[in-house]
Amino acid sequence: MKFFKPDVFSVFEGILSRNYFNLLEFNSTVKNEALINTYRYNSCLTIPKKIIKPESIDIVLTSPPYGDSSTTVAYGQFSALANQWIFEMETPRSLDKELMGGIRAKNKTMFKSEVLNSQVEEISQIDQRRALDVVSFYRDYQKSIDNISVTIKPKGYTCYVVSNRTVRGINLQTNNITIDFFKNNGFNHIETFERKISNKRLPKHNSPNGKLGNKTDLMNKEYIVIMQKK
């Protein structure tokens, strides 16, 4: 800490300038203005047909949670102030229980992905409790993809931005799991792009068992998984 004296204002100004010019470039590329409608529902449960009809969507572009809120990113805690202040939610911190993996599974589940089934089994050999955390998240993730798939038109696309988290030393292949879940819903895999996460709040490595020198990589890359409905 003695020698760590970054020029905070210069760093902030550099990031702000970069984002500003990126936004200008993006706006110059986008030709058509879009109308925006916001709806609130949980895609893990259902997608209301009155709002979005089956096979009516050309493309879905989204970045789902990378894991359950309790063990990955505490989305509910992070957004509690904004949700209570702006959206007047009465119990904003209870949001984590409503998100993917918020309700813990009681038993292991067989998924529509061999790689996921294999990795859940590996984790369960080390820590049964953490294996159920993983099952809880991917159970809801699979349901969400099943529901979203119904809304996509034939020849329509999905673009999912995901990252692969590590649980008990096992790097969960969410990019490949996403492909498996969509293939089960009649999609073809078009391509997967990789990119580095440029701005991270979390460290790049951790020591899960507290032993000196024993490091595990955290989420440093994102994968853009592109699928097309048959």
C-alpha cells in the first residue's frame, strides 16, 4: 500500500472518455430508433403469452446471472438501495431468493447436459451442499431457457453473454451448458466468441481453502454464445 498511489482522477477520466467515445461510435452505427417497453416477470416460471406470443421474437440478447446470488454476486444486496428508493420495493433484500438458484434444491437433478451432470457429480464428491447450490442455479437456468425458446421465431437467434464460475475447484462450463440447453430446444450452435472482462470489481484469483499458493482462477473471461432456432 505504501507504493500504491494511483492517479484516481486520471484513471476515472480515462475510463469516462473511453466510454463516451464508444457510445458515440455505437450511436453512429445504429440506424433505426427503437421503441422500448418494460415488463416484469420471472422467465424461470413463465413468460405471459399476452405480453410475448410464442414464436414472435427475432432475437434475444441477454446476460443471465453467472451463478446464484448467495454464492456468486449478491444482486439483491447490491441493488437494494436503488430498488427501495426508485422502485419503492418493500423488501428489496428478499430479491435474492426470487432470482436463479434462490431456492435451494433438495436433491440432485439430471440435466439436459452431460457436461453439467458430470461436473455436478464431481462437486458432490467434494461437497454435497455446494453441489446442491449448483443444481439450484442450473435448474432455474434451464427452465428460463426452455421458456425463452418458445418465444423465438424459426430462424431466430439468441445471444447469451455468460461466464464460467469455479465451485470447489471445478470450473463450470456455462458456455457449453448453454449450448446444450438450447440444442435441446431445437437450436443450432452458430458460434461462441470470447472476450476479457475489462472492468472487474472482484479479484482475478482467490484461495478457496486458505492455503498459501493454492489459487483458483475467478471469472476473467466472458463468452458470447450465439444460437439459431431451426
